[in-house]
Amino acid sequence: MFTKQTIRDIDLEGKTVLLRADYNVPLEKGKITDDYRIKQSLPTLHYLLAKNVRLIICSHVGRPEGPNDTSLSLFPIAKRLQQLLDKPVEFALDCVGKAAQKAVKNLQPGHVLLLENLRFHSEETDNDPKFARKLADLVGSDGVFVQDGFGVVHRAHASTDAITKYLHCVAGLLLEKEVDTITNAMEQPERPLAAIIGGAKIEDKIGVLSHFIEIADCVAIGGAMANTFLAAQGVDVEKSLYDKQSLNEARNILHKAAAETKKRTFTFAIPQDGVVATKTDKTSATRVVGFSSHILADTEHYPKRPPVSSGRLKAGEMILDIGPLSAEFIAGIIQLARTVIWNGTMGVTEISGLQGPIGPFAQGTQLLIEALLGDFGNKPFTVVGGGDTVGYLESRGLVKEFGHVSTGGGASLELMSGLPLPGVEALSDK
């Protein structure tokens, strides 16, 4: 149960509302390449506009070098939002100061104004109270602040933390949905619960891995992060991407997982085989390399089958995807699961194929997706997180096929780790 006030809990009729959204979407030469986060904010916007509010939206995009970094202007987002809402969206050339004040003064009830990039001002990430006060002054003392940017609530910034000192602060519908869904999947899942974790860096996911070892029935590792676990156990990963600074952390996680298997029925799986090549290209020659089975036998539940092929990586080769045996094993895990939390692809999915979107290093992720979507019989409730993972599903048109696809990468990881989210904790309690 979400414990903070939401826009449903207060009288908003005719008020001026400052909404913090997360419109940090990918831009290429001023064009949006993925508008998923914008679309997910629409239910909150429609609810507010039905209350005839004067709606002011603030957000950031990217990491601008300063106020003149026009490549990271929110103007393209204003245009796309106007198309999605099918009504005019005004745009202010700054988020504070005279330009913003003038735009707000001219804003009519039932209309929308998008402010320029918050991060054009360094005071935003500094959580500067004076900057937060300038934002709050745009709506006045009778105004309301609505936090709906789930992707930013793990940061204590001016528009997530400091601003809550000056306005009545409530959650939007997206924020409520994200927190409720992820929390329920962690605390009250329909079991068995499986966690499938990919991505590149262990240091970003140490907390969530440790937490999942304690609460999940199975944890499966893939992506470049698996290379660090392999290297930590003595596998020569050659030119593969891995985190050299986190080898000890990987060993600690392996020890914790091994100890957990002695307490209860629990499986911690790292790849038994991988797809390797000397370059990340759709025409690259690939082969499957099996890893020594004794290295991976940290849990008695891992299958005692020989790898698809045996051998070592050759000079210059990189592990770019999990191998077929490992992919089949994870698919088998999914067949037994009722709830799956998936964060991170299993390989280099951004390389397309010769005749379609599924490239030579996306086969492991593809089999995972097929299993999650019920192609082999069982379709578990799946919570998907991570920017790259969500982007890949969006490019494939598969987002609507999953139970919940999160808009927040770091925020979802911290919530899954059991950590408080500053931008949520600062909101008014119910």
C-alpha cells in the first residue's frame, strides 16, 4: 500500500500545479528516439487537466554542460507532448527567472507549460534550497507540487527534495504505480520468485543482488556483469568487458549465494557457456565456448550437464552473449516461476541482425523474452527495469506484453534493494 498522498487525495480543482516528470528521453540531433517515459506520464496529466489546473511541468534531459547546451533542450519534448495530448503545450525558455515567470503568468486554466531543462542550472543537482524556492514561487503558496518522475526520486535534487519544503507535495499516478508494483513484487510475490539480472557493472547492483539472494528462489546472472563473476572464479575472459574493481565483491556475492543454498532451496546461476567473437559486428564470426563446470558448481541445483562446447577464449575474443545451454537453463527457471524480476539484457542487444532486429549477440535475450511471454507454456508476472532493457523492448514493440515495465533504472534498483527513495520520503503522508 502506497503510504504517501497522491493527486487523488487532495482537492486540485482550479489550482496551479508544478509537476516533476521524468522526460529524460534519448535525443539524437534534436529528435526523440524513444518516448516511452513521456507516454507513461499521460494518465497523470489527463487527471490533472480534468481538474482544470494550470499545469507547469519541469524535467531534465541528459547531462548538459551549461545553459547553452541546446542539444539537450526540452523543446522537442514539448512538441511530442503536444502531439500526445492533442492540445497546445507552451514552452518556457528557462525553468526559473523572468522567462519562466512570464510564461506562467500567461498560462490559462486547463493549459500546459513545459519548462526548459532543470539541469541547465547546476543548483538543481546541488539540491540548492534557493533554486528550489524559485521553482516553488512559480506556483505560489497555494500551489501544489506533484512528484511523478519515478526515474529521479532516488536523487536528492532541488526538484525532488528541497522543493518539498515549500509546497504541499503529493505523488502522481505513475509514481504510485511504480512504487506499489515493485514493492509488492519484492515483498509479497506469487512464488516461486526469480530474479534475472544482467547489465555491465556489479557495483551498480551489489545491493539488489544481495537482497535477491535473501528473498528470491532463484537468481540468474547474464550480460557483461556475468563476465566479472567468471573472472572472479578464474576464467580467462580475454578482452571481454568486466569490472576489474569488483572482483572481490563478486566473490562475496558468490559466497553468500553458496551459504544460502545450504539453508533452503535456492539457485544462483551464472553462465556455463557464452557466445564469443573478436568484434561486435553483425557479420562477426561467432562460436560458443563452454566454461569449466567445476568453476560454476557453487550450488547443487545447477545442472550437471557438459557445456555445449569446451575450450578457452582465444586471444582477442570477447564474451558477448550467454550461450545456448545457459539460455535454456534460464528459460527453464522461468517455466517454474510465478513472478520474475528482470533487469538487464543477457548480451549486446544493440547490434541488429542481417535480416532483422535480433542480432548475433541477442539470442540469449530473445530466448529469455520468449520464455517470459509464455511461448513455452508458463507466463509469469514480470517486472522489467533498466534503461537498456526497456529501450530494447520498446524497439521491438514488446512493452505492452509484460506485467510492468519500469520507467526508472537507478530508482527501481534502489527500491528493490530495500533503500528509501528521497523523492518519495519527502512527500506528504496519507
